[in-house]
Amino acid sequence: MLQTNNYSLVLLIQLSLLAFDLFVNSFSELLRAAPVIQLVLFIIQDIAVLFNVIIILLMMFNTYVFQVGLLSLLLERFRALLVLSAVYLTLSICLHCWIMNLRWMESNRFVWTDGLQVLFVFQRIAAVLYYYLYKRSTEYLGDPRLYEECPWLRDAFARARL
Amino acid sequence: MTMETDDEKGYGTRRRELPPISHVQKHGPRALPSLPSQDTTDEIQVPKKKKKKKVKQEEETESVRGPKDGGIEMGGLASPRQSESREPLTPEPPENLPQRKKKKKKAEAVDQDGDQANLVLNGDMADQNSDEETTRKPKKKKKTKPKATESDPELGIEDDDIITGPAQPPIPQHALFSAPQGQSQPVAKVFVERGRRFQPAERTDRHGPSNQTEHNFMDVQSTWTTRDVSVRVHRGFRVIGLFCHGFLAGYSFWNIIVLYILAGDQLSALSNLLQQYCILAYPAQCLFYFLLALSTVSAFDRVNLARGPHAIRSFLTFEPVALASFLYFSALVLSLSQQMTSDRINLYRSANASLWLPGSEHSVLYPWIIVNLVVTLLVGLAWILLSTTPDVDHTEESLMAMNIEFPSLEEKGSVTA
């Protein structure tokens, strides 16, 4: 059974990482005067996304549903998040590499091309969807039904067997 | 001789069997005459011997006098301690008194195991003549001790008076004088200082309220589940979202007004706009993204977008929250699409001439202003839609449904069957 204190702590860490991610996505363009600062921010942001994915995977492994082997039930709920996290992380790394490559020598110059603009828009939109799905998933992982045997789980198990 | 063997075998365990056959021992008292007293450290033993000696003398006199002394025994109650120790004694017919005293004497020699009652009893027998003797008792004991040990054989003390126990426990001194040691019983009242006076108050009254609040707090803490934490976090974020919706609507409205004012009538002063707004363009864009991201996530939460069929139904039925989330998402995409133009405006002063060719301002800025206007309209409309239904939150409804529903007894029976 997931303890309330532990869950609160994990939730706090996850939301803090999300907030940092949002902050970097929003204001990193303003901190481009020194490319090193932007580089460090981007690295931390990508690591934070990775950490968040690892944390949510660990929370899923901790569920009773996962331990009894009902993986499909978890995937049905959290598939979108897992897919979007992977997409977002990929887009972020690509965008960060591209931008840093263009701005490393001279940070305060116009670097935008159509391709970069498209990637930028997709990365930022994916970020918003990732925030929404991640927040929702962390809240749904507080579902007590996922951590102990209950009629709901028995029904789900019966449906999975059919 | 049989007694000796018995004593040798089980001295410590069978002491209580000795008194009934004391008269047998009396016939052969010299069988073990000069046993050196091993208990030289025993402070109480020797005075007793003296007292016993006195008692013996008294017995002789008593035997001469006859059964008078029963009255003395009963009448010698002077000090309260004596009276206490004498309470268990019951008056007996005077014929039995000498024998009884002898028995007591034997019992006293054998039963010196630190029992306070016995000690006082012995003291009674010795001190029945006067009360002063009992009060001076401790002093006497110390003074007479060495002499008595030396003159054991000479005085002809009976062998059963000498105790050769292996480990005789020392009699606690305080046992004679200390008050009865009982555990103090807690009183139901507590004395509380009120106005320089201690007044009795009920213990339960005093601790009642604090205990109750503590208990309630513990109850609240213990009854919190992970679902409650989730719901609380979600509600907190909804408050932040509400603030962001309003702030974003106001900010975008202010932004578009500033743009139109700086651009002049019929966008005739675009160079002025570039000069004035180039500092604000990129921060404004970043702030737009920040607020739009929060507002979009909040609007998606309201619709519960992740539940596909439910969200589609909401869109098809033109639910305000569904429309608002769509408007916010559209505004976000439109705003992001102007990132390049915003950066171009931001670099207006510092960039070279190739970035802003002469006469290109209108072609670049006109769509940018129109997009900003559309974003403002979308954001404003979304805010109005959300403000009409502030209580609708489908995600919270589903979070609240995360309960473990245990089947009732009837259902349980049917399930097991």
C-alpha cells in the first residue's frame, strides 16, 4: 500500500521538476546572453524529463496491478504519457542541440529557419501536452485501487482474461 | 540427632518445621555447645540473645509466680509501634503462656529472615517491662555486640539460639522505622494556580480539550489517503489556473492595445512600434507561452481530455470548457508560430541591416499584429467561457471516483457464490 507521506513527497518532486521544465521552456530564450548558461539549463531540463519518466515508471512498478501482471491495465491508462514523454524528450534534445549549435559562437544573432521554427513549435506543443498528461498521471497514480485487491481490480482482471 | 541430620540436609528449606519439636531440642541443648557464631556482623542477633536471657530469667520468675504475667503481656502497650506489633496477638489462657513463649523463642531463632513483624514481636517479648527499653534498642545493640560474641560459650547460650545460616539476609534497618511503603494513588483532582491560589480542578477537565484537538488532528492525519492528496493538488492547480486565465486575458488585452497605440492610425507608425516595442517583444512572447501553457493545461484538466470519448462528446455538445480548451490550444499554436517574428523584433536594434530591409516592416509586422489580435480574442473568449462555468471539472470528478468500493454483504455473498 502506498503511504500518503511517500506519495506526497514523490508528487512534490515530480511537480517541482515539471515547474522547472516549464520555466526553462518559457524563459530560456531570455537567458541566451551566455551560451553556457543556456547549455546547462538545457542539460538539466533533459535530465529532469528523464528523471520524471523514471519516477513515474517506478511508481507504476510499485502498483499492485503491475505486480499481479495486469500490465495492459496500466498501459491502457498511461500509454499516452509514456509515448508523449519519449516524443517530448526526443524533440527537446533535438531542439536543444540545434539551437546550441547555431548560437554557440554568437548567442545574440538571428538563427531562425523554417525547420527550426517548426521543431520549436512542435517541441513546445509537446511540452504542454506532456505537462498535462504527466500531472494527470501522477494524480491518477494516487488511486488506492491500484495498490490493493478490490472488486474493481477483480473486474478488470476478469475482463483481461476474456 | 535426627533433627541435626534434618538440619544439615535442608537447613534453608525446612526451617519452618523446627518450632513444633522444640521441646525435643531442649533436652539435648549441649549437643553442639560451642558453635562459634559465624554471624559476627549480624547486629541484631546478639542483643536478642541478651533479651532472651532476660526472658529466660523472667520465665523462671513467672514459673514461680504463676500465671500472672498474662496481664503484663497484655498491659504493656505504651508506644504505637508496640501496639501495632501486638495486634495479631490474641489473649490465651495463662497456663499456656510459658510454653508459648518458648515456642516463640524457637521461632524467633529460626525465622530470622528479616521479617519485620517477627522482629517487633521478639522485641515485644523482651521489652514488655518498660517502654524506654524499646526506644533505646538500637544503641544497645551496637554496644553489646562484641562482648556477646566473645562470651558465647561462657554464657551458655542454647545451640538453637546460634544461627549458622549460609547467607542470612540482613534485616533492613529502615523497616522498623519507616512509614509503610505503599504506592501513591493518583488523585482525580489537579491543583491549578489561579490568581495566586491553587484550586482543585478535575484532571479530565484540564486535559480534555487539548487531548481532543490532538486526537482530531491525528484522526485527520491518519484518514488522509493518496486520493485526498491527489484531489488537493488538483484543486490547488485549478486555483492557479483560474488566476492564469484571468491574468492572461488581461495581459493579452493590454498587449494588443499597446501594439495598436504604438503602431498608430492605420499602422502608419510601424517604425515607432519597432523602436519602442523591441525591448518588450521577446519577454512578452515568453510570458505569453508561460501563461498559455498553464491555461491550456488547466483547460484540458477541466475537460479531462485524456478520456477520449468523453472529451469528444464534450466538444460535440459545445460544452464551454471544451470550447475554452480548444481556444486556448489554438491561441498557443498561433502564439508559438510568431516566435521567429518576435525574435526578429527583439533584434531590431542590434541586428545588421539584412534582418530588417527597408520597407519590409509592414509585411512582417502586419500578420504579427493580426495574430496577436486573434490570440487576444481567443484568450478573452476562452476566459469568458470558463468563467461562466467555474465549477465544471471533469478530472476532479474522476479523481473523486477513485474509491475502493467494497461490496455490501449481499453483493459479497453473490460474488463468493
